[in-house]
Amino acid sequence: MRCVFVQFRCMPGKTYEVADAIYDREVVSELYSTSGDFDLIAKVYVPVDQDVGRFLSENLFDIPGIQRTLTTMTFKAF
């Protein structure tokens, strides 16, 4: 599994709806609300045999209320 972090900027007033929809999809291992430019951050494990962009697009990025995302790839755990 490949670990990636995805930050979500939500449309005003939609953060809780987006968070609920993310959890309903059962593809994130952790989800947090954050301060700053983004409203949520999720830790996602993507199967090694799957394309990260396609996996995220098909499983998360079509949720209504998401305004923007930022994906951070990881390479090595210390």
C-alpha cells in the first residue's frame, strides 16, 4: 500500500457534509479537520497496483462540496 495525504478545501458551510461523505466511502484511514488554506486532511492508503490519481478521482474527488484538493505523495516512513 502507498500512503498519500489529501487535503480538501470545501465550499462554505459544506465541511461536515464532505467529511461524512468521505467516511461513507470507507477509503481513508484517518480524517481530520484543519486550520489554514484547507478544511480537511485525510490519510489514504492506495493499493500499489493502482494509479494514485485514478484511485483518488474515482473514490473521493466526485464528492459534492469539494472546492479544491491537494495531494501529497509519501516515499519513506522514518
